[in-house]
Amino acid sequence: MEARTLELVFPEHTNPLGAAFGGFVLGLMDKVGSYAAARRAKKPVVTVAVGGVEFKVPIRTGDLLEVVAKVVRVGRTSLTVEVEVYKERFGQEDGRVLATKGELTYVAVNEQGQPVPVDEHAGAD
């Protein structure tokens, strides 16, 4: 199961040097990752771990970001999602570049916030 979105980087998302705040990028990754996990689980999910995040190249004001999240593992109540953030600059020839990637883990929950099993076949690709 996959989810994706586009986001433009504005000055309020960046430090005084024009580079995106890591927290801004992580927030996008978590949001889109949770969409992929919830689509696969067919239930609400909460974030339980963020691991192995690599900021490969700077993201700057004016960059168009494509955030792509894909469920790669499903446990009894948990789902692991790989998230990649690609940047693109209008008018530049280097095109779409992988800027950041990481792995996030979510747990499916009920209305009381208690972990619940994920059907191992529901929503599978």
C-alpha cells in the first residue's frame, strides 16, 4: 500500500540559510507515512518509532517535494513504512532528486487508543 503527496517549501519552512528544517521534513514524512499505514490497516494508526532517517541533500526554499510512503512490513498490530522525499526545482535540469529517506513504524489502534490486530491480507498490494 502506498500514499504520496506534493508540498512546496516556503520561507517559513526554512532556517536563515534557506535550508528546510529537519522537523518540517520529518513532519511531512510522518503524515504521509501514517496515510499509507492507515490505508493498509483500514484502521487509525499512531506513530511508535522513527528510524534510519537520512538527509541526503539539502532541501531549499522553492523546492517542490514529493513524499512517497510504502508499507514494507506488517506485524500483528504494527506496520513499517519506508518514506522517501524527492525534491525538484522548477527550471533546473537535475530533475527529481532523492533528498531524504527513512523508516517509520505505526501501530493500529481502536477508538480508545489500544493496539488492535491488523488483518494480514486486508488492503495488501
